[in-house]
Amino acid sequence: MLNTALLLTDPSPCLRLLVLTYLLNKASNSGEVKELRELREQDYLVRDIRALQEKNGAWSRDAIRGTAGSGRVQTTAFVLKRLGYIGFPPDYPVIEKAASFVFSCQQKTGAWSPAKDGEDENAGAEATLIYTALILQGLALSGYGETEQAKKAYTWLSSFRLPDGAWPAGMVKGNYRGIAGYRRLAHSRFGCRSTTTAVAAAFAYHPVLSRTSEAKRALDMILSTELREAGATGYEVARLTGAEQVKGLLTHYARYDCAFILDLCRRTGIDTDDERVSDIIRFLLEQQGPYGLWEYNPNPGASRWITFDILRSLSYIDAKTDWLSLEPRTPFRKYPSKQKRF
């Protein structure tokens, strides 16, 4: 069992506020909650962000640790994702300026392109698919997922959905791009796990689209790829809170973070009656330390954030809904052996 006092000793007022709100169910007008709301701009996760924001609302790729290879649009979308995750509202001036910048770089199709930070209208869908999904994550989590510009982007993303419910890595001369073994989906020929995970999260963070069949089917495909990587537990939260570098595009979700997948299940409405979800919960509980914390060995400073995230998922995930999986449980191999011709 966890003594929540361990989480309330964290120096981050944002984390303490989230613990009071989600785990201890403190009223929004309570004195403790009001005090922490006033303190959260002093949080170490926010101070540098506020100081480094440019006049147009963007952040350069050097502003966030480990965003080499991405430009201002992706970096700014990641900051939106962080601020939304740690509890800042959409009318926070820093978020308003950032969202305005991101939308100003949107293409006519509704997508964003990594080529020239979204200025190249002729960029193909190879990297633009996952790039657009990552940007939508930031917009949705910070409260801008229901704007007309965001709706256009979601419609564009949906147009690339495969018949089996997954998303491809992209298209090359009219053909689906090949998938590396580590990014394969168990029951999809052309579906890319990294792209499908990015799209599933973009839908899961949306207040309405999170419960659609598109979101659930994408997550169903991800759950069918049954990987259990203890070292990856909490990796996504560690990135959001600055304990891990933010890098990679097609490889953005190369690691299978069960804590992150459980959070998506909570948001999407996939319940614990699904054996794959209950297995993930058992897997996570086996990693819980003697004091109730999930220790993140690469950077122990992220342990309390990861612990909060897992406890929130466990507290709010549905026990039973009308969810029905369409995927059979089969062993998954990243690189299956090829059949001999003779």
C-alpha cells in the first residue's frame, strides 16, 4: 500500500495538486487546492517554459531536453502536452499563445508536416502521419482538441486508417510503407505500432473522440501486441516531466510502456474485464516497491510522478463496460522466422 504522504512530499506543487484532486478527492474550493494553484507557476516544470517562450508563442528545439531533430512546431506541441498533463487550463496565457502558433503552421489539408516546420504543402504522409498525431496530442491534452482546426486534423488522420483499424507508417509512391519488426502490430500487415499508438493517444486525450470506435479499435490493436518491458514502465511520464529525452519520430513509441497503455485504456473506456488489461495491471503491481512507489531507476526523480499516474489509472479505469475486443490472444514475435520454400 502507498502512503500518499510520500507523493505530497514532492517539491512539485503541480504533482501535489494532482494528488489532492485525483487520489484524495479534495474539493476545488478547499484551501490546500487554492494554495497549490497559486504556487504552480513556480514549479520547476513550468519556470523555464515560461522564460523560454518566444514572442510568437513557440519554443525552439533547444528549449526542451532532447528534442534534436524536431522543429518549433513539434517542440511547442510537446510543451502544450506537458502543461495540459500537469493540470494547466486552456485559458492559461502561455497555452493560448502556444496553441495559436501551432494552428498558424497547419497545412490546408489539416495536417502538419515535419518538413520546414509545416511550411511544405507537398510533403508526403511518410512522417506527416505520426507528426500530426503527436501535435494533436498536445492540442487535445491542453484543451484545444474541439476547435475547428483540430477537427480538420482529426478528419485528415482518419482518412489514412487501414481497414483493420490500425494506421500505417506512411505511403511510398502509392504503396504502404514497410514496417520494421519492432514496430509491427500482431494482426496487421501494414499497421505500424508507433503510428497507431500516437493516433490512439491523440484520440484518447480528446474529450469526445476518446470513446469512439476508432479510438477503441486502435487501442485493441495495440493491446494485441503483448509486450512486457519492465524497464519501459513509466517512460512516457518520464518524458513529460523532463526525466527522459524527447526524441524520435517513427521511433517515438518504440518502447512498450504498460503504464502509458493502461492510461490510454482508462481514457478510452477499455475495461479490466479484458484479460490483456488485467494482465497489464498484474504486471504493474508486481513492479510496485515495498513503500508503494514505482521506482524509475534511470531517473528516480520521476518515480513519484509515475506512481501518481499508475494509481490514477488503477483508481479510475472501468471494471466492466460494453467493451468487446475483436482481437484473438496470440504470442507476438517482433521478427517471426520465415517459412522455408522447401
